[in-house]
Amino acid sequence: MNTALDFSEIDAGMLAEVGGKAANLGELTRAGLPVPPGWVLTTEAYRQVATGLETSGDGLAERARRHLLEAPVPAAVHEAIVKHYAALGPDVPVAVRSSATAEDLPFASFAGQQETYLNVVGADAVVDAVRRCWASLWTDRAVAYRESNGIDHAAVRLAVVVQVMVDAQVAGVMFTANPVTGRRRETVIDASPGLGEAVVSGAVNPDRFVVYGGAILERHAGDKKLAIRSLPGGGTERVETAHDGLCLTDAQVLALAELGRRVEDHYGAPQDTEWAVDGDGTLWLTQARPITTLYPLPETTRPGLRVYFSVNVVQGVMGPITPLGLSAFKLISGGAAGLPGYGPADPLDGAPFAFVSGQRLWLDITTAVRSRPGRAILPRALTLGEARTATVMERLVEDPRLSLVHTSPRPFLRAVARFARRVHAPSRVLMALTRPDKALAYAARLGEELDKRLQVPDSATPAQRLDHAERMLAGTFPAIISIMPIVITGYGLFALASKLSGVPLAEMQDVLRSVPHNPTTEMDLELWDLATRIEPEPFKELPVAELVRRYQQGGLPPVAQREIAAFLDTYGHRGVAEIDLGVPRWSEEPAHILGVLANYLRMDGGADLAPAALFAKGAEQAQAASAHVVRQARRRARWRGAVARFGLRRTRKFAGLRELPKFYLVKTLAAVRHSLLAVGEHLVGLGVLAAAEDVFFLDLREVRAALDGGDLREVVAERRAAYVQEQRRRHVPRVLLSDGTEPEALAVAAADGALTGTAASAGTVAGMARVVLDPVGAHLEPGEILVCPSTDPGWTPLFLTAGGLVMEMGGAMSHGAVVAREYGIPAVVGVPDATHRITTGQEIEVNGAAGTVTLL
């Protein structure tokens, strides 16, 4: 392998030899873009110097740096450096930059992780800068960054770029998409006099320009009090400046934006670039890397600006969904879309408004945003479930690109009528009003019938299992959604009682405490009760992994073994992120449930704090709240009181059923998962897959095709790696526009220190915060305030010990808010960046009525 290569000899496929930065510079050079000349010392040179370097253990970073700074440079490497430096010109000033093989990648830019040395003059100085670049691969921050991105230290190599310095009069950075709002093709330029290092390092407040569609949208002058300039003979100096006005002309700004467009077009993706303008006014490109923070866009052929809404966010599942999980969701959505008459020609294609991006599910809600009924209904519906999204929607309708085009309500009313007819809504509503016990029995009977339909004979062939899975996925939703007219009747009567009494809905939330017939609440109470019936010793003494091992081998004490098995027989189809059939259920991986039981058994608390007692107390509060509403209604008129009493009784009888459709849907997903694991075993036998679980990294069409044989192990490995990488994404937008804009990012930021959200469950509590990003293995002491991104039913066992709840997502009727109210936990939801702005151990106060969180 060559130890040194000119830029003209390098292309994007040479990452392993030259690292990310050099690969990009070579690619840009070969594309004819204005890159200052240079060369790269390849990873082969680093390999020779790093021979014998230990890449694990304590003190790794410091030990590795010392090794690389003290090891002798091999003679051949030294000769290559001197020779290629001389070829650039006599004692020419150069920039010496690190170029790691795990750098400037599509998922991790590593910007600023390794070192750059500017205005290096002389061969000996270049050799010394190269050595320091090698050592910078092992700075503490570079080591930490690799570990956080799951990159193996031993697999990383470092090349070194040596590039002619531009004597920059002005320099800076340029993003070809807005890195804050996400808007594609909106170029953002930061510029300052002198070398670009002042801008890159954050040492100066630069001028900022925003360009879109060939026009300059914004010009903002920074103070530019500092400039970094080259010194004669090598090195740089920082000088104070007093630069009034803007440091770029409009013509230069537009020329830069055009250059950025060329770079983006070459790579086919938005780029983060560095640039400089020399004394002659020549524009140079000194670096380009992908912008790794942008959320990927759904692919669409639909014209105009589109609006996408995140299903993941509203379901409380921030991570990606497996390919088979997404395929199942598409099939479910196709069945759902058929109810109002918008079903796809091929159910496997999913609803025409369902899209996948970032391995997450999105709904195209553009038609609703641009229609009169949609504008009336959508914000109100979202206010209940996702209040922050409702605020975004209210602003979106002001965008002229999303003007009102669907003014007639007739298509909407026809769709509603078709939907109501197909789920038998009129008869369900009548049943709920006149025969409430029959309505409850109907909901229970649906579950019994579902259990029968989900059964697959052990003798079923893989093809028959797949046929059954597709039938269940396509047909279950239309069946179970027929429960919702009953639920809506209960909530409709709740609203009617508010009107009749004059008591605002916000003041009636106690009526909804401790409602019966909620399968998630019943599950949580059963789990707590289970903890009171089993032998406590092993749960107090053994780690969770050992508890799991003993349970799976039948080695727990007899009562615990029997009772836990019975619990999982009823609720084992549930799990965290349970809407993804690619995710194991509690029955498969009981660590979460056994860990929760262990936490319960280690706690000290009186009987009055037991969830059953608290639930009973909540029911008493609900009765008192109902009586208050009825009294207020009776004061207006006797008939009003009678109707309000009737309505609130129905509300409490039916409100808990709102969780039942999802409970049944998750049961369906769990049964389909079990059946498809058997298909996966068959594919392992055919040599198509390496493990049965790999079937979840195929879609339904691919699974069917795989029954004829083939080898998909490499495909699965690539998808699994992409899935693991996507799990590290720290931010998922609630709403995304097809031009990349995240509308919420355009909102004015809240005042410093002000944590406000949506009031979700009344009451005030002060206590210690516990920030939890994943409920599996989480431990919450009684009274601690749970701070989390969002929740699904897999989180709710933690609610039994929480003193309060703060969630980044959700609205007053989102899952976490509803369960918090039922348990009497003060809660505020929809708090932006709560898990970053609050730290574990911090004292906070949650005011669930005002919707505020105060840092004490």
C-alpha cells in the first residue's frame, strides 16, 4: 500500500486507506471543484507507527497518545512526507489535518474530534504535525465520541492530510441545508475575516447569511472581534479586530451558495463545508462532509409541499421499527384505510398516506391541513393527545404554500359516513346509551373471538403461517376499532356533563381517576399484587439476570414460579415498544418484569401507599368529583342534574376501554411474531437466514419470496447494522415537511429556565428527578419524579412508585397523561427537551394543574 497519495489519486471508495476527510477532498478534486492542492499520508503509515498499541483497558487515551508521540517515525514514512511536501513548493505553508477512517461518515461526522495544525512551514514541522495528528486520534473526546457511536477503537485508523494553506481574507463554514430547521436547499453561511478556524472553533460571532432559491433571505452582522491570521514563517496569531458591516458582498454570498449547490449535487446529500476567499477574491473549498443531524425525508412523488406526522412520537416509541414491523404496520394501515374507503389496491403497500423514513412510520396529513374540516378537527384532536403538535399545526396553516384548497365538507362527511357504517357506530352508540353492560360484554367477546382466530395449528406450513399472519394483520384493526364508538360515547357524555354543569373540562379530570375496565391499569395492579404473594428472598438478593435464568429453568420458589408464569400467560404479549412485532415480548424476555418485581420487593412503604389502596382512594375522589358536577348541573335545572349523573356514570364505565383496541392489537402482533419466528426457523433450515430472529429484518413480501430459498444473510446484516445505528438517533421530529423543515424548530424558544408543557394530571409535587430513557432495568424509588421522553404501556409499572411525571411528548389524553391521572400522579407532558434540561438527582416541582416544572 502507498504511504502517500495526491488528491487527484483519491476517490470516495478509498476510505480505509485515506480516511473520511481525504476521501472527500480527493472526490471534490476529481469533480473539478476548487480545492487547494495537497496530498495524504495514508493509514498504512499510522499502522506502522501504531504496531503494538493496546486499544482497551484503563487509561487508554493517555497511554495511546504517549505511544504515538514517542514512537520513532519509520524511515520510509519520513521520506514520503519530505518528498510530497517538497512537491508542493519550497517551504510552502500548509494545513496538516487528521483524516480518520471513522470520520465524515453519513451517520457520524466526528467534526472537531481530531486535530488540525495551520500554517505549518518546513519539512521538520510537517513531520512533527503529522505525529501530533496521529496522537489526536486518542484524545479523551475522540475516544468518548467513538464509544457513544458504537465504533470499535481497534478498527479505526488515521491518515493525515497535508494541504496548501489559503491566505484567507475571509473564511468560514457553509451548510447546504439549514442545520437548525432542517430545510433542504436553504444554505446557511457563517463568515469572518481571517482563517476559518475562528468560525469553526466558535471563537468569534460571525456574519450569518441565509440563501434560498437564489435569493438572500437573511443578513446578520456578527461582532467579529477576533480574527486568526497566518504568521510569516509558520503558525497563527489571534488578533483583535473592529470590522464594521458585513465581510462578504452579496455577489460572494450567492457565489458561495452556488458552490455549495454543486457540492451537494455531486454527493446527492446536504453537506457541511469549509471555505475561504483569498486576497485575489478566488473562492476555495477546503472541506466537505455530510450533515449528519438532518432527519431523512420520506420518499414521495406527490407534488407540492407535504406535511408528515410521526406515528412513533404519538405512540411513545422513539426508536426505529424493524423492517417486518414496518411491513406489518403498512398492512394494518391498509386495513384501516379501507374503512373510510381509501384502501390500497395491494394491502401490502399500506395506506396511501403511510410512509417510512428513518425506519419510523409517518402519516401524510397534507390533505387534512389543507381542508376546512381538517383544520377544524386536527388541532382539537391533537390537543388531547399531542399538544405540542397541535401548536405546530396552528402555525402551519399560516404558510401560504399550505393554503386552503379543499373547502367542501362533502368528501369528509362521506368518508365519515362510510367509516361509521362499517364499524356499526350507530348501533354501538345506542348500545352504550341503553345497555351499558351489553356494551362491556361485547368488548370482552371481541377479545375471546380474537384469541380463537389467532390460533395456528402446529401442523401449519410456513406458507400457511404467513397467509394467516397477513389475514390477521389486515383484518384485526377493522374488528377491534368497533369498540371506539362505545368509548367515544363515554367521552361525549363527559363533555355534555361539562356543558350542562358549567364546570370546565379541565376541572373535571378527577372524574376520570381510577376508571375500571382499563387493561393497562389492571395489568399494573396485578403486577403489584403479585409482588405481595411471592417469596421475596431471591428477588431481594439476586441480580435480575440470575432471576431470569432461574425462572426460565423453573428454579424460582414454587409460588413465584407459578404466579409469574400465570401473569405472563395473561400479559406476556406486552413489552416496551410493543407496536413493533420485531421486538421481543415479556414472555420471551422477562427481565423487565422480574426487575420491576425486585424493585417493588425492595421498597419500604405502608399499606396506605399500596397501589390498590391508592386506586380505591382515586375512585372515591372520582365519585366526589362526579357528585360536584351533578350538583352544579342541578342548580341550573333538575333535568340537567339527572342527565349529568347519567352521562358521568357512562363515562366512568366506558373510559377505561380506550386502551382495549391497542391491547388487542398488541396481542395480535405478539401472536403473529410467534408464528413468524417459526417461519424464521424454517428459513434457517433452508440456509436463507443465520438465525430465526433475522426474519424481522425482512418485509412480508421478502419473507414469502424467501420460502423458495436463497441467501439473505448479508442483507439482514446490513439492515441490522443500520437499525442499530438508527437507535442512536437522539431526536425525532413530531412533524416534518417534505422540504426537510421541522416546523417546531421555527418556534420561538421558551425563556431560559422556563419548563412549561401541557397540564396532564392535577396536583403539585416536589421531589428528586429520575431521568429514564429506557424502562428496562430502570429503578424508581417511591416519590421520585419520572422524567422521560414518552411512554407506552411497557413503562406503566414504573408509575406505581412515581411521585410525579414529566414527559417530553404527549397531550392531556396521551397514554402517559391518562394513566397518571388514574393513579393520581401530578403530571406535565409535552415539555420540550425535558430529559436534557433536567438531570437525575435534581430537585424539581411539578405543577400538574398549571403545566409547569420548576427547577428547585
